[in-house]
Amino acid sequence: MPRLILKVAIDAPLWHLFDYLPLFNAPPPAVGCRVRVPFGRRSQVGLVVVHASHAEVAEAQLRHIHEPLDAEPLLSPSVLELLRRAADYYHAPPGEVLVGTLPGLLRAGRPAQQVVVWQWSLTESAPDPDSLTRAPRQAALLSVLAEGPREESQLDAALPTWRVTARTLAGKGWIKRAQVAPDSATDWTPEVGHALTTAQRAAVDAVAASTGFGAFLLDGVTGSGKTEVYLTAIERVLATGRQALVLVPEISLTPQTEARFRARFGPAVAVLHSGLSDGERLAAWLAARSGWAGVLIGTRSAVFAPLARPGLIVVDEEHDSSYKQQDGFRYHARDMAVLRARIEDVPVLLGSATPSLESLAHGRSGQYCTLHLRERAGSARLPQLELLDVRHQRMAGLVSPALAAAVREELTAGRQVMLFLNRRGYAPVLLCHACGWVPKCKRCDTHYTLHRGRRLLLCHHCGSERPLPTRCEGCGARDLLPLGAGTERIETDIGELFPDHTVLRVDRDSTRRRGALDAHLQAARDGSADILVGTQMLAKGHHFPAVTLVGILDADQGLFAADFRASERLAQTIYQVSGRCGRGEQPGRVLIQTHQPQHPVLRALLHGGYSTFAGELLAEREAAGWPPSSHLALLRAESTRPEDALWFLGKTLSLAAELGHAGVELLGPVPAPMPKRAGRYRAQLLLQASRRAPLHALLRAWLPALAQLPAVRQVRWSLDVDPVDTY
Ligand code: ADP
Ligand code: ZN
Ligand code: ZN
């Protein structure tokens, strides 16, 4: 009888599977089951990927698994196939993909069943952790919990002595313990949807008519009712007894989206995102896998969650760059969604008001079927965009007189205003007026951002912080000036300009505490705040019906970025932010402040709208040979000594030359645009090819060889296929 060899994926940075023998006295674990195996001197959880009859290693080295962990496969054949193809496409270690994408508790070898888990959270009466300067342990526990409820196992990992502290804090009534229970809402009546417009109905019908795979790009202006299209399409899928997978960029930022799905589908909805505890994540994952959840809504990693009876995949805001995982296994969830739909043979619906150039190009080539929603739903109209030339203007901070007048007009009429600036903190630079000294981060090539409310200097690149200096460290002068403005400063400035109105700031700093974001969004919605000041966080998918004026304070910020995607991003941001206004009865107005009123990007955006603009950008990309007209991969390296990263990349370049790289251009190596970050020196090598095949052929041969180079020990390196940031 031929020997049965189990090929097992193990979460390790190695580009192959590992061979094991099954146990003598038990049936061999099936493909898709987890096993505990000996690995070096430890034991590890792995996933059986293949049953084979030949081993790669010598007979004498073969070891038996320790134990099987699942009686039946955790992953369906189609998800296994998806993960295998993902590992292949991104040239990622198979274990990082196959095991690394499982929920944490399953990776840790826990049974694939719901667990009773205890978690701790803050009560209403919990004080600000910063106020407990004399009780550092209590402050530490409070600030961990301020980020959200934590399971006991998570606290064990974060704060070894937390149990003693927890008893004290619970005694004061500041924190509480509760069992994490699966959602069991029963008293729920489904909300009835709107009567669809003709365009919405056509979109739903097109998707519903697709038998098997089909990719649809729902190109609909902000507020055109894309969500309504998703909801109706999903209703039809549920009616046939199948499930829908819905990907959203950052669910915690848009609780409204989740609420709308829950209102429509009630307990059939399971939610999966990084803000959940391990127990909650496992519960949602299992609900999707068993088919008990009709709708799984999740952020990018949900694309790998198994579904018992898949019927439809939806990707909302498909252009959003948060779909790209930026470390470890660097995949793009939108692209994985399309691949998955193909494997599962179901339709995939990609929606956006500002589609990515990649998806637009697929629409043009006929690979995707484009569905348009050109008008806003209901009575709302699209806002009018205007440029405000701020050259020579006497600015109050970042606010020009014309913008201030427009704000005043809206406020007087009792309406709401939103001011957008994609820069948090008080000021991006602190400067000594006497000698020019600027405090810089020692670990990065950058200066500190001043956070005045928190009274500290913060590095936005490595997170390091230091107390606010009272004197210059160069000359001792007390004359330290904040230079430039972030949202915190705008909040102050605008408060001084309009003392009779309430200002609400929404950014990562103002929403650090648990529940703060919900409270802020609620205040924005119910109109208790007159002026909203915020970053990107305010731009995403929110529906604030009373906002009639949006001011984009600094469009110039986006005009000079080095990345080839900068114009696309700027356009998407401007349109998404604009899309927040005029969603109610009153029409909206968008004022864009710039020193570059003649800049072709801004002019094209204003005159042609996003789709004309995107068409021009596509032509430019084609002429310049950038994606989607070409394909990129970026090899990054970091080292603790200044020269090592570049030196290592130099070696990889020679290696590529030895292997031969016809059809692939290698550009570099060069220092990264931020050459030092978090104490490490960084460099990069860009690979560019007009066809994918030669690029992937090179990568397949290059990576395993590269991982064997002696120089690899001096660096940390990573490969990013289809990078969204080339810096
Ligand atoms: P999008 O997702 O495109 O931004 P939404 O689905 O959020 O748009 O719809 C915007 C607003 O229009 C919502 O308040 C929604 O309830 C409403 N709406 C959507 N479809 C219709 C319709 N067919 N008739 C009336 N109102 C609609
Ligand atoms: Zn000085
Ligand atoms: Zn830093």
C-alpha cells in the first residue's frame, strides 16, 4: 500500500509545505483540517493542504503528526483553492496565507466551536486614564480598555499583572466583566426598502440575471442609492437560500452601514472586523461557515471567510486603499473578491462613486459590466464644486475670507458645515523663532507633529512621543512657534471665528476613547454640532442630511505628492468629501481652497467630473507605462545599519540578472522616499512589466533564491505585488 503523506501548511516565512505522516491508529485528517504537528523543537498548528504519496524529505526525517484538531474540514474546497491561488499570486509563504488568515483562536488550536469567553470593559463612570498619574497600573489597564472591551486572554498578553488591578478598578465601579455572547436578537421586524429608481432596478436585475460568475462595476455618484442596490440584490440571494458576503473598507468608521444591513436583515447578519474580540470573530466566522448567517459583512480579511452556500459578493467603496493589506501577507481584498467570485462561480458587485482606475479599465475592456447610477436618489441633488483662489488672501489660519463668509451664511440659515483637512494634530511643525530649531523624531527622517490638547509631540510615522518642550533645545529661547495647521488648530481657529456655534472635531485623536466615534457621528447627524472639522474619517460614506457646505481647506496638499496615484487619490478624496453635502432637502456647495487654481488636475476635476477626469488619468498612465497599463511589484528592505538595505537589494538585482528577466524592468535600488523610519534604514527595488506572465515567472524563481542569499540576514525584506503605495 502506498504511503500517505500529509502536506501541511504552517504559519512560517518559508515558501513550501511540510511533510508529515498521519497517526497509525486513526483515520488520516482530510484536506482542509487542522493538525498539531512537531515543528523543530516545538509543536505548531498547521493545515492539511494535500494528500500525497511522495515526500520531499528523506524517509528517516518524516515525523508523525501529534494530533488531528478537526473532524471535518474547516475550509471549503473553494476557499482552499482561493488561498492557494492567493499565495501563488502574491508569492507569499503558503502557511502565512492558509493558516495566517484563520481567526486567532483557530490558529491557536482551539476547537472550531463557539466558546464562552469573558471580557472586561469600561463603565460609564470610568475616569480619563491620563488623570491617574499616581496609579500607573490602573491608568494602563484603563487605557487598554478605553480602546474597547478586552478578553481575559488578551489582557494576559498585554498586562501580566492586570488581575490584581482589575479587582481594584471593579471595586470602584470603573470596569466590569461580562460574558461574550453570540448575537441573539429575536424581536425584529425587517425594514422595508425604498421603491427603486429605474437605474437602481436595472442594476439589481443585471446582477440577479447573472448565472454563475460575472463582475459588475456599480459606478454611482455619492448618494445615488448604491447601498439600496446591494440590499435588494442581497434580498434576492437570500430568497434563494444562498448567502452574501459584503466587504466594507472600515466598518468601525461607518456604523451606519452596518445598522442599515441589520435593519434589513436582522439576525441573519454576522459582522467580522478587527475591532472584535477573538471570541466574537470566531463566532461570526463560524456563523458564515455553517450557513447560519445569511449575510457576512466584514473588512478585508472577511474575503477569506468560508461560506456554506455563497450566492453574491459585494465590495463597497471598491476604490478604498484600506482593502490593501500593508504588512505580512500583502493582498488586495477587492482583487481577491473577484478571484473568489470566479472560483465560487457567483456574481461580484463592486460599487463606488469614484472607481479605481483598475476597475474602470476593466469596465472599458469589457471584463466588468458597468452599471451607472448618475443621479442622486430621492430629492437630493449633487453639490456644486467651486475653486477658491486663496493667493494673496488674508487667511484666518487656513480659512479664507470667502470661505468664512460662506460658512457664516449657512450657519445663519441654521444649516450645518463641514471643513475637511487631511492632517491631524495642532501643527505639523514646531519651530524656534529665535534660532530655527525644530524637534525631530530620532527614529525617523521627519519632524514631530504638535498635539496641543494632549500636550505632546508625536511622530506620525513611528508613534513615538515626547513631552512638549517649554524651551528651545538649541538656544534656550521660550519662543516656540507652531507652524502650519492640523485639524486640532482648525477647531480652535474656527471656534474663535464663530464663537456662538458649536464645533465638533472628528479624527483619530478625538475618537480614541471607546464610543467616542459613535457619539461624535451621532452629534454630527442630529445637528447638535454646527461645524464639523475632520480628516478622512469624516469623508467616508456618512450620511449627514443637514450639511450644505463642505470646505476643503487645503487641496494643494494632494497636488505635490510623489506617488503616481496621487492625482487619483486627490480626486477620490475631493469627490467623497463633496458627497457628504446636499444629501437632504437643501442643495449643497463645495468650496475647494487652493493656491493652484490653474492646476490641470483641479480644472479637469471641476469641469469634467470624476469619470472624465479618470479617463484622462487612464490615458496618462498608459502613456507613462504605469498601472493599470503595466504591472508592478516592489521589493522593500530595511536594516539597522545605514548601508545594508541598499546593499542587499543590489545583491537581489545581480541575482535577477543571473536568472534573466526578459520583459521585466528593474528600477533601483534606491533609498525609500522616507529613508529612515522607526529606527530602520529603508530601500526599495521596483519591478515593472507590461505583461504579468514574465513578472510572475521572474518572481517565482527569484524569491526562493533571494531568501537563500547570505545578505538576507542583515535585513528585513518584503515583496509587495500590485503595491498601492510605491513609497
Ligand atoms: P450611496 O450608497 O450611493 O451613497 P445610499 O444607498 O446611502 O447611497 O442612498 C442615499 C440616500 O438615498 C439614503 O438616505 C437612502 O435611504 C436614499 N435612497 C436610496 N434609494 C432610494 C430610492 N429609490 N428612493 C428614495 N430614496 C432612496
Ligand atoms: Zn532656538
Ligand atoms: Zn518617528
